[in-house]
Amino acid sequence: MKIDILTIFPEMFEGFLNTSIIKRARTNNKVDINIHDIRNYSKDKHKKVDDYGYGGGRGMVLMPQPIFDAVEDIKTKDCKIILMTPQGKTYNQKIAYDLSNEKHIIIICGHYEGFDERIRTLADMEISIGDYVLTGGELPSMIITDSITRLLDGVIEKDSHINDSFNNNLLDYPVYTKPVDFRGMKVPDVLLSGHHANIEKFRREEALKKTKERRPDLLEGVKDE
């Protein structure tokens, strides 16, 4: 998979790209992630990419020309273009799985007060990571990239994400490690029993219980076994 991210702050991605699972996935050629500085496409001699919005109002607005030129330079026949915006569809695990099947993704990071409305015509999808506003789309684009990359074949063990929270509309079951007894808090006996059927039953029950307590909205359509 190839992921291209358009931003005016490419330096924000240095740690993200060179740490942990993302770094390993890139090193092993499981994903090709490229950061593109929108300023490089500006035709202004000062590399300006924003201006005041027509009609007044506070803040600067990203201009269409540099972003249109950037997208047209790097897009491919099979690419899906995503615009990060608080007005977009709220991101979830299903969307992550769908995007992990794409060949090429381009993510446009908004910034400042917003972006020229005409930039929306470039996008196949508009995505929000929640009902709040950040200073820009850089952090959300990292979240999208991370969530997609870990689903790609060979990046992590498949069982590690099959049982993730939100798969099958359930939060993940509780997990434990050594010691068995920590400050009076003990690992449930069933997990020490070696009885795989009972362990799976316990995990299913605990996942249902946790989801009912914390996210009952997810339980619609989930069968209580």
C-alpha cells in the first residue's frame, strides 16, 4: 500500500514514521508512506499557501492552487483521496478495514481556520476523528495511517487485530500477565486453567459485560451467547 500525506508541517511526522510498528512496516516494505510539503507547490515567491477568507472573519484559509497541484502531481488511477475535516464522517474500525484494502491513499491535512471550499471537490471521502477541533489535520492523518497500517498483511499477527475492540461491535476482553497476584488483585482462575473452551467463553462474556457498561450503543445486533 502507498499512503501520501499532504501537509504544511512535514516535520511533525518525523517521530511517527521512525518509531515502532510504523517504522518496521516501512522497513519491511509493507507500506510506502510519503510526506509532501504543500508549500513546495505554491506559485507565490514566498511559498505562501494561505490567505484571508472572502467576506471577512478571523483566521487564515488554505488556498486551492497548491493543494490541487499537489494532488494532481501524485495521484494515481487507483488512489482514494481523503480530506481530514471536523465536518467529515466519524472514523471507526470498519472504515479502517475498508481503507486497508486500497492500493493508494492520499490524505489532505487542513490547517488554520480551514480550507477553500473548492478543495472538497478533490476528495473521495471526508473523515473526522471525533466531535472536537484540532489545530490541523496532521495528528488525525497519523491516526488514520496507523490504524490502516497495522491491518496490512504481515505488519502484525492477524489474531492481534481480529480480537481488537470494535470488531464484532464489542470492546476487547480484559487481559492479564505476571504476577498472578498483584497487591491482592488476582488473575481470574479460568485463565490459568488451560481449558480453552472455558477461556473463550469467559472472554466473550467479559467483552459483552465491558461493552454493556461502557459502550451500550455498540451492542445493537450483537447476540448474547
